[in-house]
Amino acid sequence: MKLRPLLLVLAVVLLALLPVLGDEVTMQYGIDVLLFATIAQAWNILGGFTGYASFGNSAFYGLGTYGTAIAMTQWGQPFWLGLVFAAFLGVACALLIGVPILRLRGHYFAIATLGLSATLAAIIANLDIAGRNLGLVLPLTRNEPMFYEASLALLVAASLTVAWIARSRFGMGLLAIREDEDAAQVMGVSTTRYKVAALALSAFFTAIAGGIHAYWITFIDPGSAFDLTLNVRMVIMAMFGGPGTVLGPVVGAFILTVVYQLLASSISTAAALLFGLVIVVAVIFMPRGLWDLGQGIGRFGPRYLLQNIRMHRL
Amino acid sequence: MLFAQLLANGVLLGGLYGLMALGMSLVWGVLNIVNLAHGALIMLGGYCVYFLFTGLGIDPFAALPIAMLVLFAVGYVLQRFVLNLVIRSALLNTLLITFGLEVVLTYCAQLAFSADFRTINPPYAGANIDLLGVTLPVVRLGAFATALVLAALMWMLLERTKLGRAIRATAQNLTAARLYGVDPVQLYAITFGLGAALAGAAGGLYGLVSQVTPYMGSALTAKSFVIAIMGGLENPFGIVLGGVVIGLAEALAAIYIGPTFTDAISFGLLVLILVARPARSLQVT
Amino acid sequence: MSDATPAPLFEARKITRHFLGLKAVNEVSFTLAPKQILGLIGPNGAGKTTLVNLISGTLLADSGELRFEGTRIDPLPPPRRAYLGISRTFQVMKPFPRLSVLENVTVGALFGFAGGERSRAAARERARDVLDFVGLLHRIDQHADQLSGPDRKRLELAKALAMRPKLLLLDEVMAGLTPGEVDEVVTIIHKIRASGVGILVIEHVMRAIRSLSDRILVLHHGEAIAEGKPDAVLADARVIEAYLGKRRA
């Protein structure tokens, strides 16, 4: 067990050295992957551990995007302050809508969060300070290594947070809420507070990711900042890799982004088609994610693939 | 007068929206599956009617039953051999797999039919009926009427037939229904097929009042979501009513607020409704 | 009612709860002294589980008062009541399905009375002790959804005990057990009481109720129709009629 942390540290160091070892294209690619891994990990806190599958984390992403953009373009603040403001907006939103929206469960919760994101996008598109429908243009900077290291640092921070959750009393409470919220309540878990905390943590990392992304791509508008397809992508990555695990979402994000990019660079229409097929097949054979599959096959061999189907079919 | 016209437009289109949502709510209520590929099924229905019309010269309204049969078969197969495999796993998995299916169907359609916009233009496409100073396009009126008829047929199926009783029993309590001899695999597949058939009909009608493209699916899925929740998952007429409400809201919003906000309006309404409902009534997971 | 001078551990005063116009619990009043075992019996549908739900906070009362150690608890949500020292089992058992037996009980140790343990390690230790006490130590690493019926009942009890309650509400923990298993549970409950816990036991197994209870409360159609020492209550004509009358109907 001592080997694992060592390997992880090694992996992080190697990743951190990419700007030195790799070229610019790989770095840009890497930034994309790292940011996606972060938002998948952030989703994991609420979706994987607490059992509340949000389909509206794009709301926090968008708030983070606009928070940084407004701070930098309208108020002339430096990047790091922009990120602070981004985080502030994300967490504030989570705390404000958390209590009412977390009263909903299952599909209703998913849809309400989706609605939240769409509504926020519409509101922002009406604000002058946000540039209305045209969006905002951030100061241009070509410092790819900076964005890369920032994204990596954010991913590490998010993953360390999830690792802490997996070992803490707080995390145990979240798991209890996921497994049986009513039982968790009578056992003393302050479910409302815990759920809102999970939402706030999720919002925090997602918003900062949005902020980094904003400065990196320089141009933002309501449609791309609050892009609803982000939600499905982050959910798929977290689920593919393994919800409720520490490394699952990261692995899922890495693999799926690579797969998608590889496919896209060859034949673009067929790429999307194959991507859809990959998802369908993945859900059938690994309903609890890659991580669980890895452990299952390790223990039971390839028959485990069929065992999943047998367990989940009608 | 303009206001009355707006209302008329909203109501007519709203009936069609209600029909779209009907298929989704049936599947949701009985199988507890939120079918993200629902819009893609609507799209397939649209292409079906389009090709029956342009290829074989069959009148679009007459082609509807054929499209419905085709889509029933598609839905049956999808549920029986794909969705069935994951139906007892986490709720999220059915969402994801239907998402994957949506992607697959959309891009298959693009490869097969190209991304060109298709419209279904029967000879009477431009005809209007003038009623009390309001102009009602014949095609839209026909679509509205068809939507109502199909909703009524679905109600009759659910309330008055043996199959309908089996479906409702399964929706309420799968274990009990099994004890009474219902074969859940078959029943689920039939229900999904029915939902797909309704989607197919909606698609054909949509092609008459708007256009058919491979990408039309996701926006229509989203709209059906909203209506299904508003109308409640039990009552076909409630759903059609929900559709009409959305249709009206869109028509009014387009004039008074701006066309870019129609989706946001529906979603905003939805969030408010969900959040304002007393917590007790939403204990279903 | 109670002839003891020490303050009651728990007191219900005219507690009432409606469901769609029907009075599921109708102005029920009773007290529970510290270290006392109160048996709660009555025909099916009498309102026993509803009463337990009202005490644990799963349901909120429509009127009346609930006092725990002198403080009013009826406006408090369930986690608060757990913090004060009330814990319960569920008749339809509610394990955390995908967590292990140990993890299930650890949750109780982490969040129960006075907020439970702060560290997971300490909580796990206590969980192990509790599992040993109820006889589930050999299943410690199994997933809760893989347990058999009687083991699930043990788990339910262990989860509640790990919370270090002062008041324990047991809802039919003996249903479906063999006579031998019933005796084991009775012994366990006596031990729990001896450690200083007040216990409210809902049970249909009459033999067990008779040997366990210091006092018995009988509910019928949501109302308290008898309360007192076991022999007296079980011989009470109204109680007998409630059970027999129910059977004839």
C-alpha cells in the first residue's frame, strides 16, 4: 500500500515536467484534459460520494468563467484575484440555492440543476457587465506552461480534497446520505448541512476550472461558458472511471478525452458515433466504472464482465 | 387581434409539444427511465414520414401509423436488447446509456441522410383557415388535432385495455405485477415501444410544421423533460395541457422578451415549480 | 403512572399525528423512566411505528409535546435528536447497502450521541466492539446487502447501539426469529438496559414482551388504551378485545 502514494507523486512530477519535455500542442491538449479531470473530480464529490447526480455543474463553471473575465476585463484585476472571485461566485451560488434544490432527489434534482444552468446563462446574457450576448474578451497571453501548471495544481488540489473526503468523518456522512438518506438522518448525520457543503466544494473547484479556462481561451460568451454538454461529459467521465473513488474520475477523464481526441483527428463524424457506442458498451459492461471493473476482474477474472450484466438486467 | 393570433399559435404548437412529451412520460412513469434519446426517436419518426411522403407519395397524415409501427419496433428492440441490460443498475446509468444512444442515432442519421434540412410539404401546406380573425394553418391544425387524438387513444389504452392495466400495475409495483403473471421484460419492451411510437408520430408532425434535421433531437428532449414534469407523469391530458402551457409561454416570450430566451423561460419555470413544491410530494427517487 | 421520583428520561404528552384526516396517533401520553424497558404492543395498524417515527423525528407531530431529559424535542429534526441520545431501529430494515457491515456500524459510532467519535479509527474500534456484542463480528467485511434476514436485524441493532443512545427505540427486532434467537435477543436487550439505556420495544412476540418489559403500553387505532405492569395489562379486558376483535374483522 505504501507503493501507491509514491507512484502517484511520481506521476504528478512527470506531468508537471510536461511543459519542459513536450511541445506546445501536447501542452494545450494537456490543459484540456486536466481541466476536464478537475470538473469530473468536482462532480464526483456530489455525484459519486453523496449520490446527488448534478446535471448543472456547468452553472458553476460558467460563473467561474464570467467571474474571472469580469474581474480581469472590467475591474483590471490580476489573474489570481480573478480566480478568487470565480471561486467566490461559485460557492456563493451553491450556498444560496443549495438548501431548496437539494430537497429534490433523483431525476428531479438532475433536471433542476440543469434548469439552473440554463437560467443563469440567460440572466448573464442580459447583463452589461458581462458583455451581454457578445461576451467578453480577456487580455491575451501566450503562457501555455502557466495555464498547464495551474490546471495541474487545481487537479491535484481537487483530488487531495477527494482523498481527504474518502478518509474523513465528513466523507462517511456523505456515503451514508448516498446509501440511505433517511437512515443517515436518524443516525445523526446533519444531511442538509452535509449536502450543501458537498455542493459548495463541488462548485469551488468547478468554478476555478472555469476561470482558468476563461483566461486561457481569451474569448467567452454565455453559450460556451454555460455549455450544457459539459455536464454530460463530466458525468460520463466520472461514471466511466468510477464514481465514489479517488482516482476513478481522473482516469476516466484521461482515457475518454484521449479516445475522443484520437477519434476526432481521424474521421470526425464517425468519431462521434464511435464515442456514443463506447459509452453504451461501457455502461453495459462496467456499470460501476472502470475502477470497480478493474478490482472485479482482479478478483473474479473476465467472468466479472458478464456478472455485471446478470446483476443489472431485468 | 395580434394577441389572439399569438395565443392560437401557442396553443396549436403546444399540442404537438404535448404529444412529444407523452412518449417520454410514459417511459419515465413506467420504467423509471429518463430517455435522453427521446428526441432522436422523434427525429427518426420525422425522417420516416419524410421518406414515405417524398419516396412513395403517401400523405403525411396517412404515413403516421406506418412511422409509428416502425418506431415501435425500434423502441421495442432498444429496450429489450440494450436498455434491459442496465435497467437495475444506478439511475444514472440509464441516463448515460440513453445519452450514448442519442449520439449514435444522431450521427447514424447524419451519415445516412446528410445534415440537410428537410421539410414535409404536402400540397395543402400553405392552406389556412380563418376563424374569428385568427389565421390557423391547416397543417398545424391537423397536427394539433392528431396530438389530441393520440393522447386520447393512449388514455384509452391505459385505462380500458388489459395491456393498459398491466402497464399501470407494473408502474406501481413491479413485484406485485409479476406475481399476477406479468412478464416484465416483455412489458417493458412494449411500453418503450409505445413511447417510441408516440415520439415517431410527433416527429412526423414536427416535420410538417418545422424541419427535420439529424440534430433536432436534443432540444426536443429537453422540452419534453420540462413538459413531462409539469404535466405529471400519470395523466396524458395533463401532459398535453403542459405542452400547451409551454407553447403559450414560448409564443408570448418570443414577442415580449426575445426569441433567445424561450428555452431559458421553460427551464426557469421548471426550476421554480420543482423547488416550490412541498418537499413531501417528491419523496420518489 | 410512574411512581418514581427521578425525572423521566422521556415523556410524551398528548402527542398527535394525522394522515389525510385519519388520526394515526391520537393524544398519546406516557413516560419512560431511566433504565426502564417499556413494551409497546397493539394490533397491526395501531400506530406503534408511527409513534416511534414521531419520537425519532422521522415524522413531525401535529400537536402535543415530546420531552427528552426535560427538554422539548418535538420541533427538532432527526439528526438533532440523535445528537441528544435517541436512536432507533427500523422495522423495514434500512442498511447502507453498498457499505460493509463494519462501515454501516461505523456511521453510527461517528454521528450518534454528542456527535460521536471525531476520528474514523476510533469509531471503527467502537463499531467492532458493538458488532462483537451483537454477534456479527464474523461478517464484518461483507456488504450489507448480502446479509441474511436475522443478520440484518443484528446489523440494524448494532447501528443503533454504536450511537451510544440513552433512549433506544426497537421496532420489531424479533420478527421472524426462531425461539432460540428470540431468547438471545432478549438477553442482549437486558444487557443493554443494564448499561444504563432506556428502551422502548415494539414487539408482537408476546413471550418476549412479557419477560422484557417493566411496563407495557397498548395502542389501538392510534389511542393508548392501557398502560401498566405486564400481567395487569395483558389480562385487561379492553386489550384482549382489541386483539380478538381485530382478528374477527
